[in-house]
Amino acid sequence: MCLGVPGKIIDRYEANGLPMGKIDFGGTVREACLAYVPEAVVGDYTVIHVGFAISRLSEEEAQATLETLRGIIELEEEIGPEHAEQG
């Protein structure tokens, strides 16, 4: 399964001719390429997939998605990963 995770752009810069950004995922910061969302600016939320920002989204959409992801993690912790893989 592939998963795109929302994060907030906290810095934007260029590296090797590509627009790049530092993305905050609730305290964890990672680098991502912003070439697919050239209009994205510091403060925007983006969906990051394998190191690339693939779309912009509102803060409300980002928070709702993050809440869903937290719920999935909590459920897996509650039932155990061996049960989550069945089905």
C-alpha cells in the first residue's frame, strides 16, 4: 500500500535546480521535492509521497487526514499488528 502524508512547508529553497522544501510532519522534519507543486509556499500543507509533494491541501483537510492516520495507528496498537494484517 502506498501512502501520501500531509505536512506543512516550513522552508523553501532550490537544490540542484529543483524547488525543495523542509516539511514538518507534526514535529518530524523531512526534505521533499516541490517540483510538482511549484505554486506551494511556506505555510502551505502538501501531500508528500516518497519524497515528492504531489498536491496542496487546506489546513483543515490536512488536520482531518492526520487525525484519521492517528486513529489507524491507535487501532493497530490496540489490536496488534498481527491482526491488522489479516483480512
